[in-house]
Amino acid sequence: MLSVRSALRLKAVPRLSRAVSAWANVPAGPPDAILGITENFKADTSPKKINLGVGAYRDNNGKPYVLPSVQKAEEILFKEKADKEYLPITGLASFDKLATELAYGENSAPIKENRLAVSQSLSGTGALRIGMEFLNEFWPNKTIYVPTPTWGNHGAIAKRAGLKLEKYRYFDPKTVGLNFEAVKEDLKNAPEGSIILLHACAHNPTGVDPTQEQWKELSDLVKEKKHFPFFDMAYQGFASGDVERDAFAPRYFVEQGHQILLCQSFAKNLGLYGERVGTVSVVTASPEEKARVDSQLKILIRPMYSNPPVHGARLVSTILSNPELKAEWLGEVKGMADRIIDMREKLYNKLVELNTPGEWGHIKSQIGMFSFTGLTPEQVDALAQKAHIYLTRDGRISMAGLNDSNVEYFAESMSKAVKGEL
Ligand code: LMR
């Protein structure tokens, strides 16, 4: 029972009236251009539905694919009964070493000479954020140039990291290929010392990469202009099926003496999407400089998330340190790349068979996870509304979402969309 006094006191306390909520002025933001598509796809109840939005590999039955090498590594780890202690701020040391050897090559000079600063990251996005924050703090020119088009998240990460965003021309819609002259012109005209974001391989969203000769020219140009080469490598192995070949560009730049920054992701090539595992690395001039850069990476990371999750790094480390498992994994990467190439062939053939107006050779020549179809935003909307097929509004399709059971339906629907018959 309350005393009379406390009852009076309770009564005297003003009741929190919520006539106006604390968040009344928070505006609704737009859905994410890529991940928002998955939400629409999930809400669609049609059995015909296809998700070609997010770049996530699916097997020929349209199912997520846990690589057999990863399953074996899981079993090894389960038996080891490893603890769940915190990792150091820059992650699992064995993982950092093996992952960067995969990216740069085991005999890469910065690795051999102990002058590669590296930290485990929350996959590619986390690497980009740490890398850009690092440059914002320590690189004099705060402007980053990204290709047009580029992955939908690059600009947002750059802005959040405090960099000024600029664009360089990259894709030519007329030739559906690389506009190399425009790339060179724009990089030449960029103020000296600009940060240049380069997709190491399997450019997202276009699937159009420079040739090795063109990379060499770009290396010279970047050097001449004292630009800073910032590599995003999310698809090593996915472009050609060969992890060595796909690492050509960053390795060549390093050989030419560039002090690159590299963002590496194991989401796609090891199918470790939800494990969020990758690296960010910075080529420095000496072990002493590396130690200073390492210390700054730690200072950046600690207030963001303290230290990275352990499981994905252990999986990668287990696979890359075991020659048999590594060989098995390399075969699986090739298998994924080959299935995508097979789908390109099938889609192309069907579009041609259906007399779809236009030239579709780019479906076969583009590489990696995506094809930049040339579909207009209106055609994309029609595909979602009339055919239950979901893709980003820029016309990008994730080839990995196609399989033997749905490629014909997709080609027929796409053909109708192009003909205005949907
Ligand atoms: C994509 O481009 O679909 C992937 O990189 C996934 C993502 O996070 O956007």
C-alpha cells in the first residue's frame, strides 16, 4: 500500500505525454539500391520469382552454395574446439598473412620485406571504410575518383569517411565496353595526388575490365600524376576462374613501385558472405613505416568495432594453410566461374534465338558475377511487376542467379521487356 504522501508525490510527477514523438522528424530513407531488391524478392510469393539483384552465388538449383572446402574446414575447426577469445585489433595473424599472400603473391616484395601493413576487416565494405578513413587522415589530397558507374556503396562509404567524391568516365554505353580514352583523359585531368579507386577485376556492375596492356598504361599514368591507387578486389578468382590471373592489376602496380592500398573480400570467392571476412592492406616503404601505419590502423579500428569476428578468419586460414584444401577450393572457384560462363552462353543464345532487338555479344564478353544488360529502369520495373524477376534499376543482373531451370524463362521475359511486350 502506498502512503498518502508517496501517492501524492506520484500524482505530482508529470506524465510523459507523447503528443510529439522524439523521432517525428526522422524522414523515411530510400531502400538500398541493391539489398532493397532482396526485400522485394522475398515479399513476392510467385513460384516463378528470380532474384538477380544482389551478387551472391547460387548453385544450379538456385540454392546458396556452401563450398565443400569450407564445410571441411568447419569440421576441422569443430574438432579443434578453439576458444572464443577476442582477436587482436587487426585480426588473426595467420589469416592476415595467408590472405595477403593470396592477393599479392607469396613472393611479393612488400610481404618478403615485411613492409605490408595489414588488418583483417569486416569483408570488402569494412576494408573500404577503414582504407578511406586512413587516407582521409594521412593522405594530403582528400578527393577520391570512382569510375562511372561503380558499385552502389562506394560513394556512400567515401562520403562517410570524409572524402570528396568525384567520378571518372569508364563505361561506354554505345560500345557496351570500356571507354579507355575517357578513363585516361579524366585521370590526366584529375588534380595531382587524387585517390583513384580501381576495381582489381570483374568490375562491378559492368563486368568490363581493362586488358593487361591497358593496366600497364594506367600504372604509368597514375605514377606520372602522383595519384594514389586504391584497389577494391572483391572478386579474385571470379573473373577468370584463376586467382593468380585475376590479381594481375594490383600485383603489377606493386611491382612498378606503387604504394597501393588494397581491399580484399572473401565473400564471393569463398562464399563467406555472412562471415564478413576480408583484409585492408597498405604497402609501405620499410618495416619501421609499416609499424607506424599498423599502429594507426589500430587507432582507427578500435573505436569502430574493437576487433573483428574470429570464425571466418579461422576458416580462411584453415583452407589456405592446407595444400589439399587449398587445391580443392581453387577448383571450386573455377567451378563457380565456369557455371557463370555457361549461363552467359545460354542467355545469349536464347536472346538471339528469340530475335531480341539489339546486339547481345556483351553478355558473353563481360566477366565476373554480373552482366550489365542495357535494360532501362522502365524495363527493369516491368520485369519485377509482370514477370517476378528482380534486378537493380541500372540493368545489372547477377549471372549467378540464373540456372538451367530459370534461364529460359528469364531470356523470354527479358526479350519481351526489350520488345515492349511485357
Ligand atoms: C553486390 O554488388 O551485389 C554485392 O557486392 C553485394 C553488396 O553488398 O552490394
